[in-house]
Amino acid sequence: MQQTKITKNLGEFQNFLDSDNNKTGMCLEDTVGFFDIRRIFGQFETIKQSGLKVTRIMTTLLVMLFYRSRNIHSYFSRQYGKQADKAEGGKNPYYDLLGNEYVPWRVILYLFAKRYLVLVGRIVDHTKKRIRALIFDDSLLGKSGMKLEAVSRVHDHVTGRFILGYKLLVCGYWDGESFIPLDFSLHRERGKELDKARKKRNRARRKAKEVEKVYQEHKTQHLEKREILKSLKDEMESGSIQGTVLEYEKQEKRVLHSKKKQSRLRKKMKQAQAILAEKEEILREKEKKTPLYGLTSNQLRKQFKKKRDKNSPGLERRSEADMSKSKSVIKMLARAMRRGFEFDYVLFDSWFFSKEILARIESFRTKERRR
């Protein structure tokens, strides 16, 4: 679901964009104005303390997408971009805003989606029954710089190769008339083979801890039984009553049984520790052949890192890079529901399916029935 699919030939619209004049840029600004962008972007003016307004910057960034410019620099090399550069004082405000951790890009995308549905609702036939659906798909975003934050080698299912970049997970909404993006998240991949080895190591580690815990608990109980046996023996030697002898014989049997059980548990613990050592050795070998995220430890250290506020959208976005795509789907489903998007179906590739996703979808159906 890449944003550049089937858009190489846009016909007359492409000729309109390639004309590269001020009239084109102004026309695009007027067109996006139908989305009431001043009201949408105006909510985030407090993000910047001074300088160029957020509304102006974001409007320009939005227009830039129609030109399919590779970056801000290439956009400002166009005629309309040059005019904006002179009038607004350079490209730095644009770079600064894109790097601002407090910009809620997800919220902005939702606001545009809701505004789009309002505009479409004015021209569609409301009496016609329409099928609505949330659609999830992921695609590869290739990159060239290894120092990019959280970049990794990701598997390209088309070519079968591992490419440097991100996996883009997109949630789209089909309202029966048109398809629009609602939500997205960027993910990196740790490495399939390495993850398998790490999961097996972790299972072996948990098993070893559980067995050791059982062994230690039984060892404590065994020592207590031995102490009881010793005290009974002392009572017998001091010439105590006959009942003590019978109790001593029973306790002696308990200690003997406990000793045999302790021997079995010790053997089981040693086996679990041996399996753990074997899994750790396999993991070390895997890390040498297929390193974490497909990059060397030196390459990972050189990647861009930034300390962000714990309540900022930027930190949430960064944490999603290491979140499983299935978990991200569940979160997107919940966000779409909270923001009032109604749907009849949820569509995604079969490998996305899990019990957790099904349970989440069923929970929405239960809520609808209660209403």
C-alpha cells in the first residue's frame, strides 16, 4: 500500500503539476482549502513559539506531496517553492517542524479523514446501502542511510531479499464510495531466524528457572523433614515413650521418599540448565551470522537517537517501531472506533490473523449489540 503505487502516469493532472509555475501552486493551495485546513492545522499553532505559523508550514508540506518531491530541498528548487522560500524566510522552519516530537501526525490524519467523509457525504446517495470496511496492509519503505533512527533490514516479500528500510503498516477506510488512509505505523524487523532462536532461549530460561524454583522449595521442605527426624531421634535416645518410635519410623520413610524426589528434581534441573546452555550457544551463533536488525553492533550504535518527552507523540511513534504489527492493528482498531468510524468488515492478509485480533473485533460487535 505504498503511496506511489499506480501513480506514474497521471495524465493531464501530471502535465498540470509539471508546468512548475506559481499558478499551479496557488491552485493546489485553493484545492486543499476545501478541507478547512486552517481549522485543522490551527489547533496546533502552540507547538511553535515564534516564526512562521504552523498552518503555513503544514499547508506547504501538503502541497509538496502533489509534486512528489523527494524532499524539502527539491521542492524549494521549483519555481513556486522558490517564491515561497523568498517570502517566508528559508527551509529551516519546515525541517524543524518535521522533526518536532510534539506534532501529532496521527491526529492530523484522522482530522483530514473525517473532513473528507463530511465532504463526500454532501454528494453521495445516503439511501443506498454501502459496505464499510477497515483495511490493513503493510509495505516496504526502502532507505539508503544506516544512521536513520530505528532503520533495519526488512524482508521484501516480492523479491525475497532483505532491504534496508522500514515496514509501513497502514489502516485504510472504505466507506462504500472511496478509500482513504486513517492511521499508520512504522516498524523495524529484528530478524526472523534470530527471533526464533531468542524465543527458544527464553523458553528454556523460563523452564530452567521454574525447575530450579521447585527444586529449591523441595530442598527446604526436605531439610525441615530431616530436622523433625533428628528431633525424634533425640527423644528416643533420651528414653521417651513408645509412640515416638512409631512416629520416628514414619518420618524416616517420609525423609527417604523426599530424598528420592529431591534426586529426581536435581536431575531435572541439571537437564534444564544443559538445554538452556545449548540454546544460548545456538543464539550466539545466530547473532554472528544474522545480527540483530540485520546490522552490526557498530552500525546500531551510530544510528540517530533522541531523548523525547514521555508524553509526546514522537515517543509513542518511536516505541511502535519495536511493536508487533498484530498489536499495532489492535490499537488502530480501537482508535478508529473511538473516533467514530463505523465499519462492517475488517480486511487484512491472513498472516495478520490472531486470536487477540479476533477477540478485539468481537468486543466491538458486543458493544454494538448492547446499543
